[in-house]
Amino acid sequence: MQKICLMLICVSMLSCQTDKYDVNNYFDKAQQDTLLTNIVTYIYNKAPQSDNKTRFQPQYRSFYVAALPKFSIENYYIAPDSTHYFFVIRPVGNMPYKRGVIGRYKLGKNLMPVDFEEVVNTPHLDEKLVKERGKFLLTQLIKNGNLNKYLPMKDYVEWPDANLVYDKQLNEWVAPKSIQ
């Protein structure tokens, strides 16, 4: 009887463990919405009449808030050095597919990312595949600090590639200087 009780306690404890990549472990729902809106401001199309310098201004916020239902924070992790790692699922035009965005940043005031970097974007995929491959890439980024060895895997990583690299100053994907 004691063995059965001990086994039930162990099973119960294991089932109660939280997923360390669940954004709910770090932020409440209102904070998640604010944070996701801030991330979307970096990774989505610029609001009409805005540019890289002005897109964060208050008059453009409603554009990014309106886009919020199309996005989700799939996985999230805050490292001991306070680097925030994210995996966001985003729309792909009017297509039924999704794209994963894996990146990192430090957190500034008002849940605003600073030193923001999109590390990789997945290809357009069925949402189930995006979730599987995106989580794998996120865990490897956290573990290794980069995803260099996965960049040739075109079923997992669309960018960066020979045609697009991420410019942290502009916060957008650009042609590498060698081909501009």
C-alpha cells in the first residue's frame, strides 16, 4: 500500500511540473498582451506612414494592437542573465500557413524589448509543424547561444540565408552588404 501511495505522489508531482517555456510562468495576460504588441511592433509590417524610427510612437500603436489576434507567443524563456528568448507565431499574408519567429532581447521599461534580435524565421508551414520546429529551435538557441548549425536546414530556417540577414540597428531583415 505504501508503494502505491508513494508512486501516486511521484506521478502527481511530475504532472504538476510547469513548462519552463510557458509565457504564463513569467507574465499575466495583460502583460502578455502588452509584451506581444511590443514584439509585433518589431517583427510585423510597419504601420502606414511610420518608419523604423517612428513605428514605436503612440499614434501607431493601434495598428499593432489591431494585428494582435494574428500572433501568439508560443514559447518564452528568461535566462539567468536576464536575456528574454521568444518564439512567436505570426501570419503569412492571406495564406493558411504560419511562420515562426525565434529571437531574444533584454527587457526595458514598460515591457519594451531593447537590444532586440530576430535570430531566425521559419519557412511558411502548417501550424503544427511551426510549433514543433520553432520550439526545437528556441531550445537550441537557449542551449547554444546561436543557431548557426541549423541555418542550412531549410525545412526549419528560411532566414537568415544568403539573401537576408537581420540588421539589429534597423530591426529588419536586409540584403547582406556583400550583395547590396
